[in-house]
Amino acid sequence: MSSWRAPFRGQNALNSFITIPGSKSVTNRALILAALATTPSLFHRPLRSRDTELMAQGLRAMGISIVAEKSESKEEIWKITPAKLFGPASIDVGNAGTVMRFLPPVAALANGLVNFDGDARSHERPLGPVISALENLGISIEHGSRYSLPLTINGTGSISGGTIKIDASSSSQFISALLLVGPATKNGITIIHEGENLPSLPHIEMTVSMLRQFGAEVDDSIPNKWSVKAGQLIGREMTIEPDLSNAAPFMAAAIISGGQVTIKDWPKETTQPGDSLREIFGKMGGKISFNDKGLMIQGTGKISGINIDLHDVGELTPSIAAVAALADSPSYLTGIGHLRLHETDRLSAIATEINKLGGNVVAEPDALRINPAQLHSGKFLTYEDHRLATAGAIIGLAVEGIEVENIETTRKTLPDFPGLWKTMLDG
């Protein structure tokens, strides 16, 4: 793995317009819904990244046609044509949470054996609640009593459906995974969350919204309970929103360096958790407003710490922590214990890497306590975690001599982060 010298900007103000590629969360949910629909779908500006390509390859392995085309304006368009799902098939999930959790329920609708495996880290990530839920629905799954990857699903071509109680306190994806196949079950499905606080609720709201866009009938009127009626999904033509979580480092750049960065085509209404960045970075020193091009972030010359519960938007934590490490006052980021179960233990990794650079970060079981400190040059390890890599890039803007290990891991959700970063800096 190569090292990437993070470009140093200091206080040289920015003036940039950035187009963020499509949302991973939206693209992967849309792929599944399109695969289960009765008519073809067209997606404009889908995200092409490692996670979305793994999702597409997994669906193709079970018989779904996904063809990439170019529009007259050279934008990518994906045509998804549904088909009867079948095995045998082998699916590589990489280290993608959406793939390892969303595709097993889809595979249960296939007729035949479907094998799942992935990167070494994928074997350690929580998957048990999805496996248990499918077993409770009568699906035969081989997993050696581990309730984790690797596993094989022996699909019979249908899922009866019913009511499932599940503890999704470690990942909201457990619930989304089952909701997405709800319309394709014989009797519909009802999911009841039993357990501690549910993380990343906006992602479940995104799932519900997208189910409705494809024609599903969903009842989410009772907290911690979701019901999806059996019924046909209708394919649709849609434009994938920019990935607002991936906008975080570019917004952070304006706050750190001053000047302004405009994120093109930022939606006025969205279910993406990344929309919270407008409020969060506004409190940390950014001046944020909509203009005719998108969302503009202006640096004010001040970086303020923040006390905030990030339980619902945990994926934003690494970027926020990077900005907080450069602030002039302490920060306390809470409600993020579930991040210890992501691509890596993000709380431990963030604290370790910032402290190696002279920082003052304390990782608590469910929080990060970040105090102002003078940072210095050094190597920033990424633990094969794309969010850690972009956090290193953020710090490198303000601290000269930051070497980010394995910047290539950003391909998980961004096709060319270094190129986009250079585009921003070049204005």
C-alpha cells in the first residue's frame, strides 16, 4: 500500500465548485428495489465505486441484468432489468455493510444455493440479526453456527414473511435489509426493533422513502415498528442524489482554509443523513447557504469545537473529529459506540492516529473527547477505512507533512478522491 502526501493548504483561501458523485446508500438501495421490481429501471448518475460495483455484481450473479450506458451529455446511466432470481451463485461482499446485509435476504428469494464471502474484516462485522431473522422466516442457511460470514443460503424461490423481532442496536442496516424484500414476500413483513437505541435512524427513513418511490406500501407510524405489505414494485427512472456524507471533507476544507467551496446540486429536500452537515459545520465555524449552483460553504477564519450527539449520523464522525482536532475549543462527540463495529473500530483508530500527530483525543466507550492541541507532521494510518483516509486528508490541509496510508481505500465510496481533492484545491 502506497502513502499519499496530503496536500498542504494552510490559510490559502479556496474558491471551488465541486461535483460529488452519487450516493452509495441511495444507489445500493435503488439497485435492490429495481432488481425486485416487475419492470425495468433507469438510474442517472449512479455511483460507481467498489461498494456499488460489488452490489451490482452480486445481483448479476443471481440473474439480474445491469447494463451501463452513456447519455448524450456523457453521464452514466444504468439500466436494470429484473428477472427470476436463481443459484448457484457466489457473491463477494468485500467489506461493504450494505452488500453483506442487504443481499442475503434477496438471495433467500432465489432458487438455489448462494454463497457469500468477503474481506477478512467482513467476517468480524455484525450480521447475526439478519441471519437469525431469515432463519426465523424458514430460510435454510449454512454458517457453521457462527452467525457471520462466510455463509450459504439455500433459497427456495420465496419468503413467506411475517413478524420479526430484531435487535438492530449495532446497525440500522439489519432493519433496512429486511424491509427492502418486504414487498416480494408472500404475506408482507413486519419488523419490530427490540434493544438499545437504534443508530442511524435516517438511513431507515431513506429505505422507507425509497420503498414508497417504487410503489410499496409501508406503515412506519409506530416507533420501532415497520410494516411492508406484499405487492409488486414498479421500476422507475431516477437521478441519484450526490452522496452528502462524501461532501464532508470538501466542506471541512473551506472551514479550515477559508474562502469558499460550493457543492453542486445539493438537494433542498433529502433523507440522507449527510444533510446534517449543514447545521454541524455551521456550528463549527462555517457560513453555509444555498445559491443557484448548490450549497456554498465559507470559512470564517475560526474553527470552533462542538458538543454533539452523532448517534443518528455516525458515519460523519471521522470528518467532524478531524475538524475538531484543529479547533480552538474542546469537542465532545457522543452516541457513537456503534462505530467500533464498522470497517474498523473507528473510535480507537481516530484517537490513535490524531494522538500520533500530537493531538489530545480520548476514546470513551461511546464517545470521543477532543481537546485543542498543536499537531505535527507524520503518517496517518487508515485501517482500510475510507472515512479514516479522508480524515487524514482534512488534517493535511492545515498540517504540513501528513502522509496518508492507502488513500486508495476511498474507492469504496468515491471513484477518485485524490483527483477530486486536487480539483478543489486548484479551484
